[in-house]
Amino acid sequence: MSVLLSGAILATLSCYALAMALTAMRLFRGPSAQDRVLALDSLYIIGLLIILTLGIRYASRMYFEVALLIALFGFVSSAALAKFLLRGEVIE
Amino acid sequence: MSAPMHAVWIEALTAVLLIASGLFALAGALGLLSLKNFFLRMHASALPNTVGAWCVTLASIVHFSALEERFAIHTWVIVILLSMTVPVTTLLLARTALFRGRQARADVPPPLGKRRVE
């Protein structure tokens, strides 16, 4: 791992952390419920990107499966929350 | 740790892709925080979903292909999965916002065919 790549990974992780902080601000502030669901979905995606970047950093294949699971759980939770806001119940 | 084929330009390409992804995610989060309307914020949150995920996936493919000296394309599955799930989530959230806006008598477009929702 050269200095160039580790520095780039550090800068990228800093950008992701700042983006997560801004998204969490929208999650706490959000005027309506769908704003909070959108911010939660965006938090899931940024966490997935962080885990893929850590997989590059530590040169491990395990992070890929964690990222796949996070993508699946993020989709299921966002779809269930949106469905609940739309209908009042998740499973009809 | 690095394989002999791990040249400088491969690391440079990986670094550029990673930093581009970080900047796109940051731009999306800034838009999500600062835009006025929910329907405007949905555009901002699409930025890390598409360009950010693509850049990180391409960086991972380039890095692992150079590291293991074979075509390591397994990370592509995440982009395929996201390209299937993100439109569904976006559509459900847009319909939720329209439904709740009509219930609250907000300024949203009326449903097709009817003038007013009951």
C-alpha cells in the first residue's frame, strides 16, 4: 500500500464521514417522515461505500459480502418504511 | 503486500476513482441538507446511489484485478443490485410524498383523471 493510495483512502473516508454527518443532520431535522426515510436510505448507501473502501484498504474479500448484505437490508428497510407511510401497514 | 504488477498508474487510477466517489457523496449530502423541497432532495440523494457506487466499484475492480493478477469482477454484483433496488425505493418514496402531500392539502399535482383525492 503506497502513500498515494492510503492518502486517497483517508481523504475519501473523510469525505464519507462529512457526508454522513450532513445526512444525519437532515435525518434529525427533516420536516416530514419521508425526508427521514430518504436520509436513512442515503445513510445506508454511504455506509456501503465506506465498507467497500475499507475492503480496498485492507485487501480483504470479506468486506464485499458485508456490503452486499448492507445493500439488501437497506433496500428492505427503506421499502418497508415507505410502504408503511403509504398504506399504514407493511404486509397487506 | 503488493504484487509485482501493482504499478503506480493503477494506484493512481484507484485513488482518482475513490476521491471522485467521495466528492460525489459529499455533493449529494450537501444537496440533501440544503435543498428546499422533498422532490428536489430526491435528486440529490440519487448522486451517491449511482455515481458514487459506480466509482467505488470500478476502483475495487481495478485494485483487486491488479492485486490478484486476475479479472476480479465480483464487486460488480453490488452495482447490479443497487441498479435494481434504488429505483424501487425512489418510486415508493415519491408516491409516499405525493400521497401524504395530497392528504395534507399541500401544493402537489392532482391524480390523473380525478380533480381531487378523497
